[in-house]
Amino acid sequence: MDLQQNNAPAPRTRETSPASHHSAAGVASSAGSVLNKILVVLLIVAVLLGIGTLVSRFIGGTQTASAVKGKQYQALFLTNGQVYFGHLAQVESGYVKLNDIYYLQVQQQVQPDANKNSNQQPQISLAKLGGELHGPEDVMYVNRDQVLFWENLKNDGKVVKAIQDFQASNKK
């Protein structure tokens, strides 16, 4: 019996040298490191933008609030076309507050008089908030998103004069 030794070469396995192992890990590690650095930079930018937005809102709100002349009346114009007159407050919050409120009321004849001119202008009068059917208090909170703009009114303007006349006639 002839015992032969198997001199066949052993199957080759893929050998990686320590240098090649470190270079592959190094590439993966450096890619992860770059990704981490990018994420950190993006996070810092997002935080700075957030802080900038908050600061600009605070400063802008303060400037808007200081633009309201507290002793004067303001006109508040809404997105639905309504206009209210009163003393404006809290303009920097989500809801603006209006006190001592008046609005314009348009009175038009239902049946035009045949003897008069058909191009008759409607009567416009000033109404005080509070006498309506639902009996609201004399304060209104309006969602800031519904406000187009507001204006300080001059003390010698027609609306302020009408408010003063209304107040004088109701004191008697």
C-alpha cells in the first residue's frame, strides 16, 4: 500500500495584509468623519438660523409695538375687508388686541325713492361695538394672520372727530 502524501497546494484564501486592512477601514472612517463634520456644521447653521429668526421677531415686534401711539386711535384693516377703529395693543403677539372699538356702518335704502336721483350715495355712520344683537364686550382679539395692516389716526381726522362727537353725545 502506497501512502502518498497530498502535496497539493492548500487552497488559497484571500489574505489581507495589515496595511490593506487599515487602509479600507481608514477610508470608511474618514468618510464617516467627513459626514459627521457636515452634520455638525448643518446643525450649527440650523441653530443659528433659529436664533436669528427669534431675535428678528423679538426686535421687529418691539419696533412694531413702539410704533403704536397709545394715546391715539388706530385703524385696523382685516383681510375680509372690514375696518375697525380703536386702541391697538399686543401687536407683537399671535393675536392683536383692540379696545374702545368703532366701525363704519353703511345704511342704504331698500326701496329707492322714484322722485330722487337713483345715484344716491349710501349713508355712512360710525357705530360703537357692543350694541349688536350678540352683545360683545368692547375688546376684540384678532388673529394676526387676518390683519392686512394698521395705521395711527391723526387726532384731527374725520374718524377721530366722529368718535369724539359720539362720545360727547353719549355723556349727556
